[in-house]
Amino acid sequence: MSEGVELKELKRRMDGAIAAFKHDIASLRTGRASANVLDPVTVEAYGSRMPLNQVANIMVPEPRMLSVSVWDKTMVGAVDRAIRESNLGLNPIIDGQNLRIPLPELNEERRKSLVKVAHDYAEKSKVAVRHVRRDGMDGLKKAEKDGDIGQDESRAQSERVQKMTDEVISEIDRLLAEKEKEIMQV
């Protein structure tokens, strides 16, 4: 068991937690339109549920408007229904094979609830990072117990794992602060 491979694997897993967090907060609606807002929407299509982006193009023609261009005109009604039932508070306007979706202003209460959701996503990601850290520390203890590495090497690697964990958690905090500022901006 080489130390570099293990640390690289831990770093890869921690980076995965950051990537998942970035994806989660990207779907939170801010004051500006973003195609990611519709990521959670799934459409009943061809006998199964499919992500909206697999049956239509999503564009942002204006800062407070989304445009969904449905590829199959028989799917327009299903796409409209899926967006309305998604609990995103959006009301599409059907225009032929396109749906125009005006994004309403976010009120103070909705902004605060979005910030709370962002904090929940951040906490979930931090827990995932701490699990990776724990796995790394357990591996080091086992390697030391089995005699694969000495106590000094184990301590040095533990410090590197802790430093890596601290860096990743501070990156999550930085991303959260950015998103919070973006959400609260009127």
C-alpha cells in the first residue's frame, strides 16, 4: 500500500463531494435565470420518466425568462405538466412547440428558504468529506497496526489527511458563501 495512491484516492473522493455540492447548489434558483433550475424536472415520456433536458432544449433568452423548446410536439403537454407539478413555482406559457417560463421575483421569505437549503447541501457535503477522512484515518491505523508503516509515518500521513480535509471543507464554505450572496442579492 503506497502512501501516494491512498492520499490521491482520498483527494479524489473529497473532490467528488465538492463536485456534488456544486451540482446541488447550481440548481438553486437565484435572481437570474439559469437552465439548471429545471434540472430536477422529469417528464413522463415514451413510457418512462426522463430528465427534461432529454426531451427538450433549455435556453435563457432573458435574465428572468427560460425558454424550453420541445423536440417532439406531442410532448408539449407532458413537459408543461411536469414543470407545473415540479414544486418550483413556475408557470409555463405554451407557444407552439416552445414553452416560455417567466421567473418571478424571489421574495425575502423564499430567498431565506433557499439559503437554508444551500446550508443543508453544504452540511451533507461536509459529512461526506468527514466520512472520507475517517476512512483514511482508519486505513492508517490499520496499516500502522499491521506494521506496514511506522508510527511517525502514520502521524505524518494523518496530518496530511487532516490538512486535505480542512482545505476541502473551507472550499465548501467558500462556495456556500458565494451562493448565499448570490441568492440574497436583490
